[in-house]
Amino acid sequence: MSDKQSRRNELDAKMAETGFWNDPEAARTVIHELKTVNAVLKPLEELSRQADDLEASLELADESASDEFDDDIVRGVKQAREDFETFELKSMLGGPNDHCNAYVTIHPGAGGTEACDWAEMIMRMYLMWAERKRFKAEVVEREPGDVAGIQTVTIHMKGEYAYGYLRGESGVHRLVRISPFGSADKRQTSFASVDVLPEIDDTIDIVLRDDELKRDVFRSGGPGGQHQNKTESGVRYTHLPTGVAAESRSERSQHKNDANALAMLKAKLIRLEEMKREAEYAKVYDEKGEISFGSQIRSYVLQPYQLVKDLRTDCESGNPRAILDGEIDKFIEAYLRMKLSGSAAR
């Protein structure tokens, strides 16, 4: 924590300099970093104050022959425990990109129409979670399924630590239920993949060389009207050294799609570096595995019994409806705690 305290002192000194606001963009960067540092230090300082108060109360209780301090001590311990748990959760969101907004992309896997419907159910789950968190969620790319559901969707999640909360949702999600599309009332297993990327902001420095990029334009197509069908407004960027690609077709303007595709490419490269640091790149489902049996991170069983279980943390719930209505914080927190303990495999 001494490093963070030193950094806070440096940032405070910068803000006190004459002419600090002469460069508004640089000033915003400093303020953003200071806010991030204070988000850790201020709760820690409050916990330290509570510990000092409890220590003083215990000393007074030892010196007193009565139980007059007992209630205060019990209340103080309870409050300190609750505040510590809150601080612990915040400390789990200490990754370099955890403070960023996020892009959540969902694709159906094995299961045909069932999988497309399942992908739409997952989209709804995350949109309802965002509403509970009071995050702003915008669907920036959506391709409907042939019969029902969606072929792909990308949601732009805007909120404090959106990426930090959601990054553990990346992986394959499995659904078991009675099919609403068949006539035999048989159980159906469907799969969908979730990929979460950080939105790159001014505090993250990533340089893309022109000679390492391939840019393609294409007709956007889809239900976007005549302009999209007749104009090459879609843009795709490919990073040649890694083969990572990103595209945007949701905007009518090629200029806007160009900016969106480039931002998405940077986000994917940042995510790739994170996975390399975690020594997991070779295991990632969208590079080495299928969106099918054996690769899921979480199962949602609606029939013959009701259970949602995360296969990484063993966290589970017997109320799938609540989970599908966006109550996924217990799974998010269980994953963060596993990562904090150093026992996570992903």
C-alpha cells in the first residue's frame, strides 16, 4: 500500500500545480487515476481507524469492572467485519483494466435454434444485471437468429468497474431444459459463449503500427435498410502478428464503424495479453475448444431439477429464474474471491 500512498501524494501535488487545468485532457487523466487510488486507500484508512477505536474500547473494557462497553464492542466488530468484506471485494477489482467499461459479446453454440434462443436469454440476463447495478447498457451490434433468438450480440456496458465485474463471465454457458420449439417434450442441451473485453480508455497505452494492420471494408447488409445494403460501410481490422480481428457494421457511417472496429481490436489485444499473463491462452474456448460439451464454465438446469452451478468455483443456486433475471452477483463474487486466493484455473 505504500506505493499507492506515494502515488496519491504525487497526484495530489500535480493537482496543486499552477496551470493544472491548462490541459483538460491530462487533468482528467490525473483525476481518474487519483479516484482509482483513493477507492483503495480511503476504505483502508477507515478500516485502520475502526481497528484503533476497537482497540481503545477493548482497553477500556479491560480496565472497567462492568459490561458497559460490551454493546459498543459488538456493534463495532460487526460494522468492521461488514466494511472489511466490502473492502475485500473492491480489492479484487485491482487489475489494470478492471476500472474500464466493457464489451460483452454473446454467440450461440451447439444447439441450433435452441442455442440462438439461449443466447438471447443470456443477453437479457446481463441487461437485467446492468439495470440492477445502475449501469448503462447499450446493444451496439445484434444479428437475429433465423427462427428465434440471436446469432450474435454485443453489449456496451458502462459503469464503475464494469469490466472487473464481468471479465469472469467469459466462457461457455450451458442450458438444460424442455425445448419450447419441439413437440416431443424432450430435454434439450444448448450452449452459448460469452466474451468480455475492456473498453480502452486514455489511461491505457496501446500502439498499433500501420504495417501490422489489415483493413477491409464490406457491405453491412442485414436489416439496416437500403443504405447499408448498397454502401460499403462495414469495417474489419486484422492485427497481422496475432491474427486477431475485429469488425463493426452497426453504424451507417464508415468513419464511425472504422473507429468502433479499431477500438474493439485494441480491446481484444488487451484481453489477449491478460490471458497470456494468466497462462491460459492455450485453453481459451474460442481458440482451442468448441462451444459445446466439456468446455462450459457454468450450467443452468431448468429440468428435471432446478440448479445453476459454476463449474470453476462450485458456487450454485437453486433458483434459476432469479439468476436469469440478473441476480448473478454471487457468481461474480465467488469468481473474484477464487482469483484473489490464487486458486483460479482461469
